[in-house]
Amino acid sequence: METEAYLGKKTGIHRPKQRPLQDLTTTNVSSGIISAMLAMTGPPAIILAAADAGHFTHEQTISWMFAVYFFGGLFSILFPLIYKIPITGAHSLSGVAFLVTITPYYSFSELIGGYMITGLIIYIVGVSGLFTKIMKWFPNEIIAAMLGGMITTYVVRLISSVNDLAIVGIPAVLCYFIFIKWVKRIPAVLGAVCIALPIILFTQNIEVSAMETSYIFPSVFKPEFSLIGIFTISIPLALLILSNDAAPGIGALESTNFKPPTQKIISASGIFTMITAFFGGQSANIAGMMSAICASDETGPREKRYMASVVSGVLILLFGIFAWKIIPFIKALPVSFVSMLAGFALIGVLGSSLQMGFSKQKFRLSSTFAFVIALSNISFFHISAPVLALVMGSFIAKVVEKQD
């Protein structure tokens, strides 16, 4: 009883003992499905792009996809059931976009070592309570501008992909705008994908190789650690997860009058990320947009919204388990269509990144440099463009633009 009262006090919900299955409603199931679909549509295409850039084997790619969705889904099941609030887990979309720029320069083992250190950094930030202080070292505007530069290329490819596959792209774009204007309950990217996928299946001959559809058991990989990996993989990836996933996710819960256990959520994100790394995945953590969907008023009675996160987690977990079947199908799709999926997944992120990055006059110069350096995709002594953008942008902000 004391534990129950304590949890009720922590989450701001005073409730009797609840049975999760009895808390399922049509509204929270609907929100859970929408949340899961958001994670299962565009992001897998970006994972495959990063895997192709790093020349990963088929087995490594499947293990990566399994890891981020299985453990992200597990995160999304456990935490809502424990705290009875809609803490929704997944993996970091911005983290995957970042990896496309660095996978060509590191071995798979070095990347795993970098992911593990990323998880350790997030865990330390969580247990120490230094979340807000750490984020002040790197202005949010610089991180946002860097992310914007990183993903601009993907959004530009959306336009060229629509030109290449007009029969699919034009209806998808129209559907995207219709959902933005009139169907605000469902994310526009989900609406675009739901109209594009049936059209591509009916208009194109999709052939999946029988050799690639055999079951592959996810593997545990040996990590390799290096000092340069910490600075070029771990720290930037940790910052992206903390700023673009943890902060919006916790903020979404607080804005809907929940009281999330911030330190435990962040430290758990670190632990889950370290576990995920062993299987080749970059992270498993609280998700920003997905938490916002599950915590919204449209999800139904406040004390039952946590089940939306559980539903989302179950679907994502199953998506990871069947990664061996899903990846060959995605690979069989036309390249332009996969680029279209990635572009739709990132267009909203690009808009919010540009808005945040250039929202303050005092960071205008530093944000511009961070944006264009990340966009250039250059590499200097195996230091990728996003890392250079983060360092240069923060330096300009702290030294050149600093107010006396």
C-alpha cells in the first residue's frame, strides 16, 4: 500500500489498484497504434540508408533493426506499467540520421563501442541529475541547426523522389497536406505513407529475394572502444538523444500535467541504450513525439492513457522480432520510394529544427555555421560534419557572439 501511494504521489495520479487490460479503451488503443506507426514507417528507411552507407552485412542490419525496435518497445511496455503514465519508448530518429554521416568511417565494432559509451553518458547524466546543466553547455539552437543541416538532404530527396515516382508521390504529398489541414489527430507523415504504400504495391512489381527472407537470429557483437569514437560518435549521439528525444518526451508529459520521474527515465534510457548496443542498435530511449501522442487529451481518460504507450510498445517490439522479414521487403521497394519515406519522416523534424535553430538573433551566426557545416557532409580526420558543426557552432556562440 505504501508503494502504491508513493507511485500515485510521484505521478500525480491517485488511483486504486489497476488491471492494465481493464484500462484498455478504443481511444488509448488508437493512440498507441498511431504512435507505433510513426516509428515503423519512415525510420526503417533511414536505418537502411545508414546500413548501406556503412556497408553492413544483411545479418548486421537485421540485428540493428531488431535491437532498436525490440528494446525500444520493451522500454515502452515496462515504464508505463510501473508508473502508470504514458512514458513511450522507441529509438532516436535524429540519432539514425546522424549515423548515416559516420557509418562509412567506422567498423561495426567501433560503432557498437560508441553506442555503449553513449548509453553510459546518458546514464550518468540521468543518475547525477545534471540533465539541464549539461544541455546548457551546448545551446539548443546550435544542436537544432546542426540537426537541420544533417537532414536537409533527405528532405530535398523527397522532392526528387516525387518527381521520379509521380504516380505515388503526388497523391502522397496531397494526402500529407490534407492531414495537416483537416485530420490533425493522425500525423501527416502516417497519412502520406498509408496512401503511398498501396499505390506502390499495385503499380510496381515488388520481388523479394527468397534467400533474404530466411530467419536470422539477432547476434551479440563485440565492441571496440577508442578515444576518437567517444568524441565523434558517443557525445554527439548522446546530445541528440537528450535534446531531441528525452527533453521533448519529458516536456510532453509535464505539459499534460503528469509528473514523470525524470532522472529514472533518463538513466533507464542509458541502460537500455547500452543493452541495445550489444546487438548493434544505437539507442532505446524515451521518444518525444510518440510520448506526446500517447499523453494527449485525445487519448482518453487521463488515468488510462498509459495503456496507449503499452500498445505502442507491443507493436514496436513485434516489429523488431519480425525485422528479418520486414527488411527484405523494404529493400525490394524502389529506391525513390524509400527516399520518399525517409523524406516524409524527416520533413517535420527539419521544420522544427530550423525554427529552433534560427529563433534567436544572438545565435544567428553560430546557427548558420552549424547548419551549413552539417549540410556539407565533410569529414576531417574521421571527424564527421555534424560533430564539426556542433563544435564550431558552440565555439562561435560562446566566444564570438557572447554578450559582454
